Amino acid sequence: MSSTPQKRAVRKSPAERAAEITEAAREIALEAGLTALTLRNVAARVGVASGLVAHYQPNMDALVSSTFATIVAAETQEVAGLLSQRPGPSERLGLLVDTLLDNSRLDVTAIWVEAWTLGRRNEPLAASVREQMDAWQKVFQSVVEDGNATGAFNVSDSAAVAWQILGMVDGLNAQALVRWDGVNDRGTHLARAVEGMVGAAPGSLVAGPGS
Amino acid sequence: MSSTPQKRAVRKSPAERAAEITEAAREIALEAGLTALTLRNVAARVGVASGLVAHYQPNMDALVSSTFATIVAAETQEVAGLLSQRPGPSERLGLLVDTLLDNSRLDVTAIWVEAWTLGRRNEPLAASVREQMDAWQKVFQSVVEDGNATGAFNVSDSAAVAWQILGMVDGLNAQALVRWDGVNDRGTHLARAVEGMVGAAPGSLVAGPGS
DNA sequence: AGCATTGTTGATCGTGCGATCAACAAGAGG
DNA sequence: CCTCTTGTTGATCGCACGATCAACAATGCT
């Protein structure tokens, strides 16, 4: 054991300590899920008494909710950043589908799924979930609308289609969470499905350059 | 209050009592989720001491797992039954998509989503989840294969496509769990997506006769 | 009627949770 | 060097959980 020296924690500025706590919460959530976000768990990771965590947070529901938002918003930003480097709507939508199914973000997916059920009993979290879903939907919708404008796609209700694609991606990811074996060609099949939905020519959604 | 008479429970045969317990567990899970399946909760519903529930179950993980299986298997059977009344693969696939998105089974969806995360820490449940997912996948796969045989569809890997459709349906349902408002035309859009995936003509997947 | 069987109770143990707060001590300002 | 501010502790409360088990009582059998 190298990390239970039982010393008194060094005194830090409130801003610094608060940052430590939210960071510890982020790590715990990614490793063990939102359910593992307990006062004692977070405190132990920071190396601090449990009361201190409570002192920096109004209550645990709030910490769970904000931790969810932090993790998920970071992912949205990251992927949206990748998107902007692609030339046209078809490439962007292809990259989107491909990136989101590459299984490199299963930890975030697990948090999404957990949040869906925890949200039933944690209203701040539920609000956060809706907010973050809206953000994702907007990402999809703007790509679909771009494609509509250029004529690459042909969609009458781009908002609805965006919701639909988002839901499909979420479902396939959740499935991968439980059945990590399963299917390999998920990206290709989903691309074909999305092509059908946006009215694009089959095969027009190109995947990323591979990694 | 009409239901806390504090009398001693009438003595029943083990089979009967066991049935009461599993039935109570089913109801609780549908109303309040798998997390609400506690010894005391189930016991209160049956009108019995908590110890008795423990006496009839090896442990709570097992009760959670079997309750999940009961609820979900019943749904699979029910929908599979509806399917058999439809003439061809296109009608069957259309009905499948349409029925699963009609929001009349959101309670079951909630249980699915909960099981996905609880399965991470409850191995019997995880096994049950995989089993029930396989059952659903088989339902989809047999429809896809039928369509392949009649020429209505054109799919090279029907198992993969079946997984894919299942995942998409699950995702859209999970979405409806949180964003019950959202989109209305889900069935139509998904139908178009599925048509793209199975290589069917656009519009060939007909919905149910409406209800 | 008496007895053995067995379904049932409810108190109890150990654990973990969120929350609270008086007491403590590190560090900055005078 | 002393003092006051404030970051920090850790014991404590109330609660809920799963699990256990000696004691109890209803029922059926002889």
C-alpha cells in the first residue's frame, strides 16, 4: 500500500479543492459508474475526510448530475471537433456514425445508460440528461441540414431524423456494452440504414480513414 | 390504510407462496424498477415477514435476475405471437418495428435499460440479459431470413442485421424513456432505415393496421 | 388429544449510505 | 509571536439494505 498514509490533508484553496473533487468524481464515474459516486468513495480518492466532500457539494445528487454533464459534454465537444475537419455532409455523417461505434468510448456509453435509469429518481440528473441529449441531437441535425442544402440528403423533418439517428447510435452502443462480441460490421450496416433514412445514395456515407 | 392489518400471514404451500413472491417481484419491478426489488419491499407487498422472502430465494441477485427474465421473456413471447399472424416477411418486419415503438411497453424498456447497468455487478442478471437478447435477436433474424428466401429482402449477413435492428429499436425505446415528447414519426423513419439495411424497396415495410 | 412437521416471524448483525456539526489546526495578517 | 480566519476532521445520527436463525404456531397425521 502506498496511498493510505493517514496524514492530515494539506490545506488548499477552495477552488483547488473543488477541482480535485470534481476530477476525482469524474474518474470514479468513468471507472465504476455513477452509482459509485459516494461521499466516502470520492473522499478516499482525493485523500480527504468524507465530510469535506459534503462541504463542497450541496448534495450527492448534484455531484452525480454535474459529473455526468462534465463527462458527456466533453465527449460531444471532442467529436464535434473532429467533425469540423471533414469537407462535406456525407463525410461528416459517415465519420459521426463510424466514430461513435468504434467502441473506444464504452465507458461513456455506460454512463449514459446508467443516467437514463438514475434520472428516474434524480431530477437534476434527468434535466442534465435531457440537456446533453439535446446537444447531441443538434450535432446530428446540423449535419443533416447541411446535406439537405447541398442536395446530398433529402429529408423533410431533419430534427426528427437527427433524433432517430442518435437513438440508433445509442442503442447499438448500449448493446455493445453487454454483447461486446456480437457483430463486427456495425458501422457499415448502420451507414446503410442511415442512408435509407436521409435519402442518400447507398454507399455514399464514407467511413473515416480508419485508425 | 387498508392493507396493514398486522395479522399473521395465513399458512400456504411452498409452491403457492413462491408464486406469490415472484408475482409480487414482477409487479414491483414493472412499477418501480429492478432496484426496488428488496427483501422488505417484496415482503410488504406479499404481506409477509422479510425473512420469508429470503427463505424462498437463495439471494436477492437471483430474484432480480429471474424477475427480469420473467418480464422480458413474456414480452418476447407476446410479440412473437403477434408476428405469426402476419402473412409475409415485409408485413412481419413492419409489424415488429411498429409494435416495438408504440410506447405501450415503456415499463419493460425501463427494465431492459436498468438490467444493462445492473448486469455489471450481478453476474446471474448479466447472463439472463444475454440470454434474452439472444431470444430477441432470433426473432428478428428469422424474419430477415424469411425475407431473404422470398426475395423481399437482400441481406448477406442476416444475423448481423438482426442484431443491428434490435439495437436500433432498443436505442429508440430507451430514448423515448427519457424524451417521451420528442418525435412522432419514429415508426416511419425507422422503417425507412430498416428498408435500407435489408435492401427492401422504400415503403415496402408496412405498418400494422393501427390501433 | 397429542405430536411431529414445517411455514412463518421478527429481532438482530454487519455494512454502507447521505448528512450534520462541534472541534481542531494550518496559515495569513498584524 | 499571537490571533483570527477558515479549510478540515471524524464521530455521529438515522436510515435501508441482505442475510441469518432461534422461536413460534398452524396444520396434518396418528
